[in-house]
Amino acid sequence: MEEKKLLRPTPADYEKRAYYEDIISEEGMDSEVDDEYMEFLNRFEWGGELYMDGELCGLKNALGEVLLAPVFEDMKLLSQHDIEKGDRIVAQQNSKWGVVLADGVGTWLVQPEYDTIGYPNSLTYVCKNGKWGVLNLATFEFLIPLECDKIYADNGFMFINGVGVYEKDDRKGIVSSSGEFTGAIFDDVDCEPDEHVKVLLNGEWGYINEGNEFTSDLEEAYYFSEM
């Protein structure tokens, strides 16, 4: 069965969305209003739209306004995720990935020199010549250098429930979405949702304390995988 194509919102639809959001913000969640709001939201594709010029693509927002000219080979976009002027977009040029500003000009924030980049949250993973690292997009400095053998990701996202895992020399380390991280010193990692992160070190399962050291004491456990 062919998937039903969602409508593109108009300025009036954005006003109506703001109206719903104001009600929910002022009066709290109400099942009837919430259901009505979700039904309204699900009628439209609020995300950005690629448009083509030959084999190259550009980017428009949901209202059809051009944010990036068609000079890119590809982009990574999230369905139903609002794209506004000034947003960061992962884009490909000359077969390499970087992060560009959706400013109508296409200002590169991270030059297209990487083999892959995750979605551009404050922290994201990058890979170059087979080595992985964690890049801080607020400072454009590496939180973890391009020395890792692997960074575990899920559909472009490094953090699952606020926790990411990287690997170096067959050992694993933890990095949180807030920017704290351990060394790659653990044999294995277990990040069950709504539980403290468990790590295996020298055959013993335990936790990570605030000083990024191994502890067997649950009361000292610091890293938490929050749903």
C-alpha cells in the first residue's frame, strides 16, 4: 500500500500549532486537547525538504523557503523535525561530510572532510580515515580525539538515553550527552534504560563513580541511562 503523503503546513498552520502549544503550556496536558493537537500535527510534514538541481540538492523549510542552494550531494534530515533558518545541517560535498549552516548562504561550520558525521546535536561523532572521535559543535573542538576504533550509533544518533559508547584498542569507554566521559578501559558495557550504567572490568561487573573510576558500590554509581 502506498504511504499517504503528508501535507506541507501553511503560515496559518504554524499559527494554529502555536495556539495549541500556548494552551498546553498554560493549562497543562489535557487528554482531549492533546489528542486534538497530535491529530493536527500528524497531518503535516513539518520537516525540511530537499530539492534537486540535476544531481545536486538544496534545502527548503516546510513553507518552501530556500535555506540552502542546491550545491550538495546529500543531506541527513530527520522526518517531521522542524528546519529553521540558522539550523545546523549535516551535508555532503565532494564525497565528504561536514556541517553547514542553513542560513541561505551555506556557511560551513565543520568543513566537509569526514567520511561520516552523526546528527548535529551539541556533541556528535565523526569518522575520518577509519578513526572516530567526538566533536563539540559549540566549541568546534574534539571532546574525544580522532583516535577511536568505533563509536556505537543508532541511525545517526550517538546517545541512547543520554549515554554513548566508544571503543579503542578493544576496550570500551562511556560518554554522556552532557560531555562527561571515561577512558576506554572497560571490557564491556551494559546501558539498560532507567538504570545505572554497568561496566565489566577484569571479570567483575560494577559501575562508574563520579571520578570516572570503577566501583562495585551501587550507591557510588554516577552514570545513568535515563529513558
